[in-house]
Amino acid sequence: MIVDCHTHIDFTAGDDLLSEHLSAAETVDKCIVLANISADDDENKKLGEYVSSHKQKLIGFAFAEPSREVIDEKNLTLITSKIGLSGTVVYCSACAFHPAHSRAMLFYEAAEQLGMPVFFHNEQVLGCDAVLEYAQPFLLDEIARRFGSLKIIIGSMGVPFVEQTLAMVAKHPNVYADLTISKDRIWQVYNIVVAAYEAKVMDKLIFGSGFPLGRANESIEVLLGFNKLLGDTNLPTVPRGDIRNIVERDSLSLLSINK
């Protein structure tokens, strides 16, 4: 099974982008769509309607900002039962809250009770108002220690804090890292994959394309082909089978998401 664990949709961009997203998703068996930052519930509702129209292919993660309001089991149950989303995504850096904020801890407790994975999306923070220090993966250590069965995904390998990400996935059984592939950043991809291989955590990486910035077919081609690109060098390589396992990993089972 191939699961694209990292895609986005801008619902203000029109039907062409939706069609493009569905076309890109044809390459994979399942596709997770992460809600974008929103000041109200419209984003989650629109995402719920979109994924419910394509249940065989799409899985939605709701946007949550637990530092702004209390999010308890009742709220999260509505997200799953009424809106039809299967997980949550938080943007600690962009929303300027510490991952272990007291209200956020109540949110993680509720998510753990309901078996909802939490995706921490903090990669490539460009806004000057974002708090980069809150994007550091080691700040999730307290959360992973307290909520041992909570499924945590560190988005885009926690770039630029990749070493922290490798330490977190090595330490905690239920912490995973999303390896979002960009065909324009092959050298970065190479270094991340080699570092993960040397750290012996390849089994904790899940595949993502980062749509609309990337497409699943292009991302898979980059990931499976960079050993060949480096064939005439003396740089270290990673066994192709280990790389293929990232692409073909049954990430939904790892994250306890119903298929």
C-alpha cells in the first residue's frame, strides 16, 4: 500500500486545484489531506465535505489550535462523527504556541483517548510572526512521554531540525516522521535519508508529497532514484529495499487509522 501522508488543498483556489489534487492522488492507494490554518470551522467543514465525497481515496486531518480554546473529547468526537475527519494537524510555530501549552496538553489527552493521531506541521516557517523555536521537535518529548499511546507525526522531518527528529523517532515507539519529498531538493532528501539510515530509524519514516508543492509520482521517482544519481560518486548509498519500504509502508495501520 502506498499512502501519501502530506497533502494540502486551498479551497479558495477553485475546482481546478481539486481536480489536480485528485489526479495526483491516483498514483497512491490512500491520501491524507491536512487542513490549513483557519480562524473558524469552515476549513474543517469544507475538508470534511471534500474527503467524504472521495472516501475510497482521501482521509482528512482537521486543523486545531488548542492554545486558543479548550478542545476536549466532545469537540474531537464531533470532528470524527459529524465532519468525518480522522486526525488533527497543529501549527505550533505559525500559531505561536508552545507544543506543551497547558491547554494543548488537554487536547493531546483527548486525542489519545479517541485514538486520533496528531500531525505537527512546522516545516519551512516563512512568516516573520511565526515562532521558530516552537517548531523544534524535541519540544514534543514531554508530550510523547506523558501520552505514550498517542500517535505523533513530525511533519517534513522537522526541517530544519532534522537531528532532533531522528532522536525523537528513535526514542518513542509512537512518534513518526513524514518524509515529504521535493524534486527540487534532491541533496536535502539524500542527506535526510542517509542520516535516518545511519540512525537505524528508516522504519519510522512515512511518505509524503507535500501537494501542491509536489506530486506523489514525482516524489516517488526522486526517492527511488537518488541512489542512481549518485552512482558515479563515492558518497554512501542506502539499500533500495529500505527506501522502497518507505514508499510502500502501510502508514494507516501505523497511525491506527481505519482504511
